[in-house]
Amino acid sequence: MTGALIQGKWTPGWYDTGRTEGEFVRAEARFRRWVTADGSSGFETEPGRYHLYVSYACPWAHRALIFRSLKRLEAAVPVSVVEPIMSDEGWAFSPSLPDRVNGFGHLHQVYTAAKPDYTGRVTVPVLWDTKTHTIVSNESADIIRMLNSAFDAFTEVRADYYPVRLRKEIDAVNDYVYAHVNNGVYRCGFATTQKAYEAAFDRLFDALDTLERRLADARYLVGGVPTEADWRLFTTLVRFDAVYHGHFKCNLRRIEDYPNLSNYLRDLYQVPGIAETVKMDHIKRHYYMSHPHVNPTRIVPKGPLVDLVKPHDRGRFGPA
């Protein structure tokens, strides 16, 4: 189930891959404003002012939940969670998972509240400003950087996951991982021609092989310390064996078949506060029940058994 807003009106419809020779092309985020500590952007950091709309199922929204947890910003930045299964109107709220700030029934209403004639996809995460009643950002890469540094006055956590000295390398790794892994699994799963699927498939597993080799010599992707590059990769890896391997036909190997990637995945999962952000029930129900073009029966598989709490070997590189 998917669709988009066209001039502020919800319009159901699957992705149009006819114009791209069967390739899935992700739309760019439309809201790219920033919260800053000094308010120079027009959005000043204040506790409770900003509200985060997320899905536990979505890897892009998961990034934001992870940074909110890592920086211990739960009190400063409250959240509303959408239902895992998309309705005929896209992401939806319910009595058990309500919109806690605006009382809307569907996420697309958040978008039209910010821009009544909005045209485009309705995605999570969304950072909402309760003071000016608008969307600050719907770009996960930007939101995690705001959570990383803009709210430091309201947390005792001083960890910096985008340190200046490593930014160039982090950016390069992010670009590579996004193109070939984060978005690569979708380019496999949503491809509508054999050629497009096989090209995406080959790029994906070439990238996983490259990352496996990189992690043979270092505990983390950049600089020997955990950075945003690790967490951006994590949200794809944690969904891979349960969803992407079967549902998106990314089935050359599982993450469990990669010694370094599988241990690295468990290492990150076992960081305090991270396991609570991983809702596998939401993840599996969303993918298998919200993509009728991919899984028309909407049957959710019971497996596989993925053990993320068993010991890992990443301590051999030294402490985190």
C-alpha cells in the first residue's frame, strides 16, 4: 500500500518504474530546514518544542530513534509512532498508536498541515515544530545530525557521532553505503525488470563483500570509533536476514553468513538503548503486508531465527 500527495490530495499508487527501465528511484526529501542551538535557522532548540514522527518498521526513521536514544533525548524530543501496516492512505495512526501532538489519523495530514498544496511522497521520519506548526525536516540524514548536536544543552551525553576530524571519511562511507546497501536493497526489491534487479543485486553484494573486508581490520567503519556511518548501516543490516533476504530477493547470502558483518551487527545491537528501538514484529508485518506488488498473499513468515544477543567477537579490536 503506497501513494503520494498531489496538490494536497492523497492519491493511491505504486512506484512508477516504467519511466526508469524497471529501476526503483527514491524521491528526494522536500523539507530540509534545520534546528540550531542559537536559532539562527529560524528554529531554535527548545525542549519539548519538536516532535518526531516515526515508524519502527522503517530503516530511515529507525536512524532517528537510534540517535534519540544514544543522546538520551527521550524527554526533550517526544515521538508518535505510526502503525506498521500501511492503510489505503499510507502511514496511519490508531487508538493504540495515536498522533500525540496533532491528533491526525494519517501521516499525510501532517504534510498538508505544513503545506496544503504539498506534492510528493509521505515518508518518515518527520521532525515537526509545535511552535510554528510546520515540518522542519523529513530527511533522516539531517535529522540525526540535529539530534547529534543541536540538543546538547538538554542532555548529559557528550558523544559526537559526526566529529569534525572524521567528517570527510564518514561522508564518503555514507555515500557508498546509501547507494549500494541502504537503498540497494530497495532497488532489488522494487525492481520491475530482471535487468534492473540483477544490476542492483550485484552492486549490493559487491558492497557487502567490501564492507566485510573493511571490518576485518577495524571494529567500526571509520576512525576506530562508533560514528553515524555505523548506525546508518546498522538499520539495513538488522532487517536483512528477516526481510530483505527473502522479501526483496537479496538472497545470495545472509548477514549471518558474513563473519565480520554478523559480529559487527550484534556488537551494535548490544549497545545500551539500541535493542529497544528494534521492533521486529513491526518490521516484518510492515514489509510483508504493505507491499502487495511484492508479496500479494501478505503472509508474514515465522522465521528466520535471528539471535542478536549471543556474544560477538568485536572486542578483539579493543573497547568501544
